[in-house]
Amino acid sequence: MPTATVSPPTARGSDFAGLSRRIAQAGLMRRRPGYYLARIGLVGGLYVAGWVAFVAVGDTWWQLLVASYLAIAFAQLALVSHDIAHRQVFRSRRATAIAGLLAGNLGIGMSYGWWMDKHTRHHANPNHEERDPDVAPDVLVWSTRQARVSRGIVRAIGRWQAYLFFPLLTLEGLSLHVNSIRALGRPSLRYRWAEATLLLLHLAGYLGAIFLVLSPGKAAVFLAVHMGLFGVYLGATFAPNHKGMEMLTDESEPLDFLRRQVLTSRNVQGGRIVNVLLGGLNYQIEHHLFPSMPSPNLRRAQPIVREYCAQIGVAYTEAGLVDSYRQALRHLHAAGAPLRRPR
């Protein structure tokens, strides 16, 4: 199974090599087993506690609070899965794959192999219109160039996509499950039978519990609230990091590894609360430069990276959480401009 770690260039004289030496000298690439033992234990405990509460509350409308809580627990487990996939937790590929399959497929119903392939391509070419699957014009358009050649539902949504962005995120959780099931049909998916078995166990346990405990009407509302909020949380976690930053194409001037990662990424300011909510992805620049760096070390790497970028004249972008969303939505609105012009 491929890992989500992108191998950067290591040429002795490259800008990235100079930064990498500073990071290594600071000891920031070392594993943090104690941190991850505590984090995985806490997130796992919160996840189990949510299902215990679900059974205890029973067939009442109070379950909508449980659904909201479980949406947060699922998203936090997804963020842990992200760190596992980047080999921040385990050294061996086997341990990483096992933990990723358990957390992703069994825990939240997401195909680990499908997500790994998608996320690895994103890290290799962030915000590249032809190569980054996260900016493919599947539902939204991310540039005026994509808008001009859009068709059908994408063209209809693209006109007002900035206003529709957060409502559309309510479908992200469902989309994740659908894409995970579709991925099982790919012969290239490694551990396909293990993935299929764990996904089936997740769906059977998840849907079985909901429809056994709740009446059909309450079960349907529970599913809508849980999947909707789960999708919004996930989308709101990843949206501030790249949306509204520089977009690249095959015709763009070639960038080296450091500039490709820094110029397409944005850090999100906000202290410990934002750090917990975004699972460390608020330090997106550092994460993209050093994907296998344990997430608690990203905060310590930030001043080193920021100072180095200033020394070599590379723009280093930071914004508050609300401002980052504002920039992302402004970019979406501008990208859809050609679709609002009368033909």
C-alpha cells in the first residue's frame, strides 16, 4: 500500500535541503509515541463513549445531540487516520496499514486505500488543476479556466458556489462512503478483501445499531444529522488550507519542491483550540513540507520554516480561521465569475 508521504528532493544545494537540515538538527522528525498513545486513547474513548450514550439514550429525539457528538468523534478519528497514513505514528508499513484500515474502514467507513491514493496525489501536486484530485471540477470549479469548460450540474452550481459551499459540505460524509464502496471495484486496490470486509462490518454495525435502537423516522433524521455534520466538520478542516492560494497548471512556471508546497498552502492561526479542532492541519505549510513529521512538532517547526522562507524570499501565508474561510469563499466566487456572465 502506498503511503501519503511525498519524497522531496534532497539535492545538497537546494533550498529545501537547507531547511531540512535545520529541521533535522532541531530533532523535529523524531517519533512522539507518548503523544500518539494518549491521543489515540482519548479519541478512541470518545468514540466508544458516543456509542454507549447512543444505546443509553434510546429511542428519543435526544439522540440528535448524540448524532452531533458522534460527528465530532468520527472527524477526530479521521484526523488520527490522517496522521497514521503519513507514518507519523508507526515506523513499519505493516503496522501503519493495519492501524489505518482499522481506524478508516472499520471506524468511520472510509476506504483507507482509496483515500491514500487520492491524498498522496494531492501532496505531490497541491492545487494543480490537472494533477491534484482535491481541485478536480467534480462539483465545484476552482479556477476560471475550469469554469469556462464546465458542463451540466457543475456549471449550474458553479455560478453561486461560494454561497453553496457549506451547504454542499453536508453531503461530504455520504460522498466519502459512496466513493469508498466504489473503490472496492478497483483491482489495483491493495488489501481489497480486507477493506471490503471491514467496510461491511462498519456499515452493518452502524446501520444495524441505528435501526435497532431508533424508530425509522428518528433513524433517518439521526443519519442526516450525523452524516451532515461529519461532512461539514471534515470539509471545514481541509478548506482553509489551500483554497484561495496559488493555482498551478501544466503551463505554469515550474516550481521546486519547497515553493510548490509553500505557495499553495496557508496556515491557520488561532492557538490551541484551533490546533485541536483542525488536528494540527492548521500548520499546513509545515505539514506539506514534512508530511511524516508528528503533528505535535509542527508548531515548533513553524518559526524555523517562517524565518527560512523570509530569508530566501518565499511568501509565507497565515490567516485567522474566519479570514481563511473568507479568502476561500472569495476565491470560489471569483472562479465562478465566467458562469454568471450572460452568453
